[in-house]
Amino acid sequence: MVHFVGAGPGATDLITMRGHKLLSEADVIIYAGSLVNKELLNYAKEGAEIHNSAHMTLEEVIEVVKNAEKENKVTVRLHTGDPSIYGAIREQMDILKAVNIPYDVVPGVSSFCGAAASLNAEYTLPNVSQSVIITRMEGRTPVPERESIRSFAAHKATMVLFLSSGLTEELSKELIAGGYDKETPVAVVYKATWPDEKILRCTVENLPQTMKENNINKTALILVGNFLGDDYGRSELYNPEFTHEFRKGIE
Ligand code: SAH
């Protein structure tokens, strides 16, 4: 059996209780070493076999799983944040399915949630934005043309950019070309929830310069939108005049 487990964004107490339990019982652990906090491996049991997938191909990962399976061992495949976001788990699951190895997935706290917490921010403010666009700049993995930054920027919704901190010149241009005001606030969260977390605040226009000055080009999220500002409406849910299923409002 293989458990795909979300490790959370970094802080070792941000893994779920289910993930922690599986990690502490696993015979074999394959962790994404480029981003997963290695201190999480302290939860592993004595004698657990540990592999860092940063040095491995998909085929090598599967080989480790198959060998574990032959000995009836339990494997935890530890992915950063939540495995469903840029986790490359589908290709692993499809191979496991083809060779009849059972698996399941344990969610994790994605770094975009960790980053919002670090900022004390709410992505979905009334009268500002009620949508969060999670996307990335194109890298080696192509992004479909219909999902261009420029087209998303036209919505002026909250935007969360993964995997893009080395491409901010182009990102800034595309955000402006798409319709964001140059002065739209941006927050960069480097290593959200890690002990060496850093937060930078800038605008869409001076984002590239800010990244350069602070020498940040990886392990960061770029958050864009007026949710970072101070103008918003209050929620209807807690409005005294609003009646809903659980509370009668003032008439
Ligand atoms: N599944 C992960 C994302 C993996 S893609 C999740 O849910 O968070 C890797 C990218 O995620 C990095 O390039 C960076 O943009 C972002 N990332 C992962 N952990 C991060 C952290 N602690 N702080 C900021 N960005 C992070």
C-alpha cells in the first residue's frame, strides 16, 4: 500500500494528524527533498527506509515502491504542501493502478494557505474578489495558451503564482498587459511557515526589482491583488440585518 501524503508548507506541525500517523508507521518513505522539510523525517520510525526523490526519476520511485510491495511494506510518498497542486501524483497513481498496487491520498496544507496565514490575509474579500486563480508562469511544463497570465489578469481577481519567482520580469509585464493596475499590491512569501520565512511587499510594477534586491528566485509564492489592500465590504454572514439558516437578523 502506498499513501501519498501532503507534508504541509514547511513547519513540522502543519502536517495533518493522519499524515503524521502514516509517516510514523511507514516502512518506506520517499520524500520530495527539494521542498519537504527534512525535520519531518524525525517522525519516521526507527529503521524506516528513506529515499529522497529529488535525486530520482519516476521509474526509480516506482521501483522502490514495487520492491516495498513485494515485502508487504507500507510506503509513504511525502509531497510538499497539498499533493493535488503541482504534485505530479497522477502519473505515479496511474502506474500503481496499472500494476495493481493500492494507494490513497492524504491532503496537506498547501503553501498558498500557509502564505495567507503568514500574511494574516483573506483571499476572498467582499467587494474585492471572490475568486482565487492559482496558476504559474510557463516553465519547462507548458501552460495552455487559453490560460495565459494576461487573460487571467483581466479578471483582476486574487492571483496566486506558484513556480514563478524566477520569471518575474515577464510576469509583471503580463499582469499589467492583462489589466492589473501598475500599483496593484503584491506580496511575495518565501518559504512560508519555515523558520527562515521572508515576506516582501511591493507592486505589480516593481515586483522584478524587489525580487532582485532580495535575491529571491525560488521557493516563493507571488500573491497579487487588492485583497492585500484595506478597502473591502463586510461579510453578509455576520451582518446583523441578514437572516440565514442558523440566525435570524434584525428586521
Ligand atoms: N504541492 C505544493 C506545491 C508544489 S510546486 C503546495 O501545495 O504548496 C512548488 C512551488 O510551490 C514552489 O516553486 C513555490 O512556488 C511553492 N512553494 C512550496 N512550498 C512553499 C513555501 N513554504 N513557501 C512559499 N512557496 C512555496
